[in-house]
Amino acid sequence: MKYWNKRLQKMTEYIPGEQPDNLNEFIKLNTNENPFPPSPAVLDALQKACNGDLRRYPNPNAQMVRELFAKKNSIAADNVFVANGSDEIFTLLFRGFIEPDGIAAFPYPSYALYYTMAEANGIAYDKITLDDNFDIPFDEFLKKKYNLVIIANPNNPTGKGVPIDQIKKFCSKFIGLLVVDEAYVDFYNETALPLIKEFDNIVITRSFSKSYSLAGLRVGLAIAQKDIIHGFIKLKDSYNVDRIAQAGAYAALLDDKGFKYSISMVRNNKEYLEESLEELGFQNVPSKANFVFTKHPNIDSKTIYEKLKENKILVRYFAGPIQSEYIRITVGTMMEIKKLIKVLSEIIPD
């Protein structure tokens, strides 16, 4: 810490979900990874990308990925930025799309990295608490002159979705930049993407980590009007997405059959998980994502988390107001879910 500057000393550190070294001994349901591997077509593309061309730098803008995503969504490639995961996009937003004396706002509870990235870049922010139904109180975001607002749709960790007409209504009133983090949108496909043609103050972010089973590659997208995308490209590192990641993302976008199969399997398993939890007396928050935010009236969530960990099952527990009452459970394979439910049935008091 001797050489840390004051901002680094003061900022809150983001703590990712546990990744134990002996991971194969655990059922891992704590970081919202897809329980199913990338499709054979994607794995084949990744293997073919491991060749002598790795001595060359990758395309600096991941142009093939930009063009393919644009074509599939009836937009221009100039409306798409390919990033080293969505996390890079959030970093660039705080670095170049808000003045140093500006102020940002985020819902709470939500993805804690928003708060961390704001602090890392010296940006002041407010947390706006979700309402009693875990919905976003958009009117609260209009009571102060915020320059940048980031919401997740569906939200993480609650899983609640936001109707697109509410986002559109907010955009029409908000004078700052709205970012809609759609890391989990593919599971139910309620996207705000069409709004980029209508509004110049909205950015949509996407991830290949969840629905495409490519968390290990670190690829994300930002979709917005062209001048915003040009800003991202101007700010980014020179070669921000490597050759192998570009090959995997491109192949994933091509493989509609594998993508749809994976999504249907996750949705089926999620419904089974929700029903099984309810049978044990859990109170689930309605989820549009690949996880369930839940609590039990007869045992505190931290105890559930700890007892599951003793049984080599990892779920996510968050400290802090409101969210500490719940655990977040990632949808796993059917075998993993059945094991989870069996252990929970032994933990929950009669």
C-alpha cells in the first residue's frame, strides 16, 4: 500500500464470487456461469484459432464480431463496440462519459462493480434503493441532476426485469446518459436494443459470459449511437480483445441452434429450481435471469450459505442492507439442483 494513491486507498474493493482451487470438489452455483459448456461448433472454432497466427496482433476493433452482431440485430456495425468483457465498458464509461465533477446513480441492490468502478475513477454516486417489490423507482432518478445512470435489466442480484416501456419513458425525460446492462437478457429476450435508434442517450451492454457459456474468454458488447461507440474505441486499449476471444465470440453468434438449446435447458432447470425451493418454504423473487434470489422465513440466509458450503455447495451471500436477507443461487445442471435441494431439505428446520 506504500505507493497507492489516495483514491486507491479509499475505494471499495470488488470481491468476486468464490473460486476455490479445488473447484472440482464443489457444486458451484455462486457466479451465474452457464452450467453447460460452449457448443461443439464454438469449441472447434477456439481450437482452430490456436495456430501460428497468434504471433500477430488481433483485429483492433474485433470487426468480424461487430459486423455479425449488427447484421443479426438489423443495426450498423458502427453501433457496436466489442470489449474485454462488460467490465471494460463500465471502466470506459467512468473514464470518458462523465466529467470528474459529475455524479452517477445506480439502483441498490445491484451489481456492486458499478460502485467500485465509479470510486476507482473518482466519480461521486448515489445508490437509489429499489422499492418493496425490488422494482426500480425511476422517478427517484429524476429528482437530482444525474449525469450517468446504470441499471441492470434483468437486475443482479434480484433477477427482476424492467418493462421496456418504462425504460423508454425514462429516456425521454432523462437528460444524462442511461446505460442498460443486459448481461442476462438472453434468457427471456426482453431487450431495450431498439431504443438506440430513437435515443442518443442510451447505451446497451451485453455479455458472452452467461448465455453463451464463454465467461472464460471475457467478451462484452456496447450498443449505442455512432458517436458514443466512437468514444469507446478512442478510449479503449489498442488490442483489447484477443484473437481467441474474437474467434469464440464470432462462432457463438453464428451457432443459433446451440445457443437456443442452451437457453431452453437453463430456463427449464430454473423453473424446476424455483418450484423445488418453494416446496421447501423458500420465498423467491420472480427472476428473468439464470439465477434465483431467495430467502427462507425460518433460517437466516448467512446460515444457509455457510451450511451449504460445508456440504461443498457454493451459493452467493451478500452482506449489506436488504440483500443480506437473501441468497442468490445460480441455475445449475439438473443433477446439481437435485443435490442442492436434498442438502437444503436437511438444513431447513421442520
